[in-house]
Amino acid sequence: MTSQCEQPPILEEWAGSPRLSLALVFTDIVMSTKIGKRLGDHKWIDDLFKHFSKGREIASRYDSHVVKVIGDSLMLALVSREQVVLVLTTIRRK
């Protein structure tokens, strides 16, 4: 798993080819603004980093690639439909 400070491999390096069909999956924390206001900054940031950490762990487990973080979301790249189903069902359970 990549630590907070390490740079993950670039997408092309991970995929092994510049010409490859990929699926993109985005995580989302529903009603994140309300949750953040209710929790306060410190707790919200802590929970947000836990979300990112779990997402990275799941991505690594299923050989998918974290492309980038967008607000409260992770953008993941996957190479097969099977990976998409596995990643999404695992994220849903967490």
C-alpha cells in the first residue's frame, strides 16, 4: 500500500500500456458537507483520511490504480469488469 507521502506509479506505468481500455470508478461520501460540519474539522479530516486509506487498500487488493483524490472522492482505474464488481462490492461493505 502507498503511504500518504509516497507517489503512486503513473497510470500508464501501472497499466503497462498507453493504449488500454479502462473502467473508472469514483468513491463518494454522501452528504459529506453536512457530515463535515457536524463532526468538526479535525474529526472530519481524520475520517476523510481513513476513507482514502481504506479505498487505497481495496484498490491495491484488487490490482486497481488510484488515479487521484478529488475532494472527498477517490478516482480508481480498473482493467476488467470483474475488478469493478469486486472493488465496488468491497467498498459498499466497508
